[in-house]
Amino acid sequence: MSAASRMRSAAEGEGRGTRHSPGAERSEGEPKAQPLLEVTDLVVEFRTSDGVVRAVDGLSYRVEAGRTLAIVGESGSGKSVSSLAVMGLLPPTARVTRGSAQLAGTDLLALRPRQHRAYRGERVAMVFQDALAALNPVHTVGYQLTEALRARRGLSRADARTRAIELLDLVKVPNAKARVKEYPHQFSGGMRQRVMIASALAMDPEVLIADEPTTALDVTVQAQVLHLLAEIQAERRMGLVLITHDLGVVAGVADDVTVMYAGSAVEQAPVGPIYAAPAHPYTRALLRSIPSTAGADRGTRRRLPVIPGRPPSPAARPSGCPFHPRCDVAQDLCRTAVPPLTSPAPARLSACHFAADVLANRPPRAAERRDDRPQAAETPTTPPFDEQVPGGDHE
Amino acid sequence: MSDAVLQVRELVKHYPVRRGLLRRSVAAVKAVDGVSLTLERGRTLGLVGESGSGKSTLARVLVGIETPTSGQVLVDGEDVSTLSRAGRKQLRRDVQMVFQDPYTSLNPRMSVGEIVGEPFAIHGIDPAGGRRAAVGELLELVGLDPDHTSRYPHQFSGGQRQRIGIARALALRPKVLVCDEPVSALDVSVQGQVINLLEDLQEELGLSYLFVAHDLGVVRHIAHDVAVMYLGRIVEQGPEQPVYDTARHPYTQALLSAVPVPDPAVRATAGAAAQPGGLVLEGDPPSPVDPPSGCPFHTRCWLAPTLPEARSDAPGSRPVPTVCATETPALVPHGDAATHVAACHFARELAAPGVES
């Protein structure tokens, strides 16, 4: 079975991916890179007391060598579950019911657990949010860093120790020689996260998935860790998937962005364009709701623009577009029809019926569009949505 | 015009470090080490700093969860420490707390009605119209359905739970709310809702907030005044605008420059990932058991080694001006406003615009 998936032609994987992934539609100038990891139409379901719940509903993305893909979303958006599926680390109640995750010609999702182990850590590694919980408190840091190397590569204890020191040096833990003998509780939060990164790098993976790696850290330490990640990634031409809720972090390190809402991608694009002109109302609203240190809201004590309501529970998703109950431009169509990911501009994908209008920052023209009236008739002098430009908030 | 509702004078909170068979105190964690603050009525004072800076300890002392080692806490001019037990309890009604984690700060075995009504029970108060009605009103005040009193915390989302926590804190009609990271556990889209609620409640009820947070953007939005803590001390303090726009302490500047800016264009101009302002502090904050001599920040300060006065004591050590390593700088005005104070010997060096690394 794994042989079959290995045999699956690259062309087929490519063909299935182009419809959804933003990389495929990148502007002509850039050479189209072969993705390291390509996730296509992933569906993950959980068995719960309320029945079967879809945590991830048709997610596709691709990660290229030397590039960073940020997956942004709120809690319950499915961003972490989708990564656990790729890693083969889903809890027993969860099941991948559709989709593939191609890594160098192999569909990771079609592998049996034992086969998956050969990829986990070796080719795709993961850094978890809570380093204190992810590290074993009763083993030294050096032991944990090289556990996999000893088990799989048969490294001797002396070699493992040397390698552990190298790894700590790599992530810039000062005094690595002495610190390999220490236990996780003797490390500060930032240093622990460095240890996590070092252990993920031990087997030299092609793709690193980092799930909220800096969320538990102070801003000053966060800056250090993000800087380190970016440096290592550039050096090794690694593909990095950064899962986060922090749009500030995304702007700082990502090349491409996938915004998730209610289990699927609602917007996918390179980082620059998505911040300059979001093509989905959710992205736009998220960007507007960040309080700034630049003091845009000084003096007037203006209310923070917020998204009403809260993210829907996977057990009770709204009909039509899952964002419509919270959307500021929702139309009748949005209540009934699920919007597909469409491309309102080159290298842009948005799952909004009115993606082109949102991108152009003008009100949606629902009626006109459905009546199919000519262009000229549909441009009445509607007030421009200037105040909704995220940049417009920071005068 | 000063109308202080809460004053803190030279507050110190040390925790003994005990060792050996006799549990003798061998050292002290200097969590809060001489802090003075004034919270004006109807205003919000933001308290920022890294973890371990003592900001949460300070908050806990203010609501009476911890007793101070020394120093005074004055509520409406009355010194809490000189009061009798009964008097303290009375005063404690005036200062209530909203906790960070809405998942662990609500008892899962109590219904919402019991949680929000518990302050009445503890203080033996029967509000006009009965507790049930009062609880309903409180829930309505924070934007929850008053009919949900018989539900349990697990039936609510994070944002709703934080609203329950706020309703509980408001039950006794306090003058001051101490909010310890009230929105940091919430999703971005829900965070704004709770911030707006807190601002509305302040206006409606004339509340004063001490707002402890590590998110500098949130603090800038909600606070009128800001105090920056480092290793148990305040290193900079003043109205929100000058502190953010013309920070006079190198630590404040470093904190501000470490905040990720949600704008990829900033990265393009800065050239390096994840460090828009270019000031990345090295290492972690030192241990509060053994804080550095002189200015507590001198071991991580990015400014000190660049000064002409800098010299290193031992070969290989970090060069800093002698005064930074020996004398603790006092909080003195440095900006245009007399209320904007910073504790740095070289604050004037930072006054020139464009001093970035």
C-alpha cells in the first residue's frame, strides 16, 4: 500500500494541488518550486458524544524548501489538528477520512502507524507549544535530544553526547557542554523552547512544523526564538510550518499565509499582499482587531473594532459560509451556499463569495452579481470602505 | 486634582528561600522590591513587564491574597495594614480581582449563579431585591444571558467565562478592579470584546483599573497611565502617550521593539526577521533571588556597552559604565511631562530621537 502511494506520479499530486494551493498560482516571474510537503483536501473527524465532528474540513496547503508557511487561526479552527494528522499523532478518537499529505512521493496519511514512525522526526518534525510538558522531567536534556539518534542510528553514548552538545550549540544555548547534563526544570522557558527546537532538528528533517512555539514566551524571548528559527530555516533550506494565532508574528517571519476558520482555509496568499489587502472578511476583521503599540487609537479612546460572536464549535457549524454569522458584509447567498476557494487575483485564494469585492475594499454587490447585470449599472456611488482598510486605522 | 483611589508606597514582597533540615531562611526572592504607584479614580493604570518582573505578585498583594513584607497600600487614603481583620475585609470589597485563566479561576462544580453570588455570601450581604435578582443583573451587565444562572462553567466559551469572572468581581460594587492578564488566554477576536466591555464598565460604573498585562498593544489601548516593571522595580512610568512614543528607559524601548508588528512591510525595511526595531535583548531576566548590583537591568542593557563611559572590570566581561553597576538609579522625570519618570542613569542619552541600537 505504501508502495502504491510511493508510485503515485508526481504529476498527479501536482494536478490535485493546483486548484487549492497559493504557491501554484504565484506570479509568473517566480519559478514554481517543487513543494516539500503538500497537503490536499484533508478531512479529520472526531468521534464525540455529540456524534462525529469535523475538526478539519478540506484543508490544502503546500510547503516549499526554504519558505515559511504560517497557518493562522483561532482556537478550534483546526490548525493544530491538521498538523497532528500530518505527523501521525492524532488521538485515537480522531480519524483522517479524506485527503493526502505528500512528502517526497509518499502519502503520509496512507501509512500505517509503524510506517509513519520512519518519517516522524526523520523527515517531518514538530515543535510543540508547551516545552515543559513536551520534555520528560526525569531525563537529562542531552538524553532526550539524542534518544532518537541512539534508537534509530545506533549512536554510541559518547557520540550521542557530542551530538547533543552540537545541537545545543546550534540553537545557541550558552555553555552547552555543561547544560546537556541538566534537566528540563533547570532551563528557563526560552531555553527550553530552544531545546525543543534542537531535538526536532536532531534527525535533520526537511519540514519542521512549529505549533505556537513562542506563545508561552515573553516578547523579548519570543523575538530571540523567532530569530533563531528563521536563521536555522534559511541555513538548511528547510520548509517551516508555523502555526500561530499571532498576526504580528506571522508578519515578521512568514512567506506564505493560510488563514483557517472553522476547519478550512478561508484565505491563502503570500504574506505581503494578505496584509496590504485581505481578500476575506475574516482576515480583514482579524487584522483590524489587533490593538497597536503605535498608538493609532490614542486620545479618542476609540472602541476596538471586534468580530461579534465567537468562533463556531466544530459540532455546530453554521450553514453556508461558516463565517457568515460574524461577517460584516454577509449577504443572503452566504447563508445558504458554501463558498469555494477562488482566486480573485494572481497568487491569491479566498473562500468568500465576494472575494473580489473584499480585495478591492468595496461593498459586495450581491444583487447585481446574481442578476448578472452589466458592469456600468452596478457601480452606484457607494461610499468607499476606507475606514475598513487595516492600514487606514493607523493614520 | 489628584484623586487617588489606590496608592502603593514603597511596597516590598520578599519570599524566603529555605534550605536544610531547620528550613532556615538563606535568601529571599525579591518579587516586589520597593514599588510606589498611584491609581487615580476612574482611570486605568497598565502594568507591564516580562514574566518574573513581579507584576502579578504586586497585583496579588493589592487584593490581599498576599501580605506585603513592608510598605503601605492605601485604599481611598486608608492604610490597609493598620486596619483590624474586620476592617480589612470591609476594605477588600473595594478592590476586586479578575484572573488570567478563565478555565481555572471558576470552580467547575459551582453553577454560574453560585459563582457570581458567592461574594454576597462571603460578605453576608443581601442586595436589594435578593441575591438571585442581583446575580441576574450582574450577568446582564457583562453581556451574558441572565437565565443562564443554573449552567456550569464548562458550558461557556473562554470569553464568556471571563465575563463570568468580571461579573463576580463586580458583585460587591468595588472601586478598583485589579485585572491580571484578563485577555491573554482569549482568542484575538474575543479579546477585543472583553477589552471593550471593560472600557464600557469603567465609564458606566466609574471604576478604576490596575491592568496587568504583557501585551503592550492591549495595554496601550486600555490604559491612561503605564508602569514598566523589571525585577521587582518600576523602571519607567508615566502617561501612556509619552511612555510609548518617547520611552526613556532602554528596557522599555527594548520591550516595545520586541513586539511583533502586524505589518510585513516593517520586516522588509528592517531587513531581519522578527526584530523590527533592531533591539533584541540577550538572555533571560536574572533571578530575583540575586538581582544584579546597581541598576538591575545593566546585565542585559543594550545601551550601557555603547556609552563612552563603558568599561569592563574583568577581561571578557560586558563593558558598562561603572555607575550602572554600582548605583541604583532613581525614578526621576526625564520627559517633557513631570509625571513621566524613568530609572536610568543615561536616560538623557535616549532623549535624542533615532537612538536605536
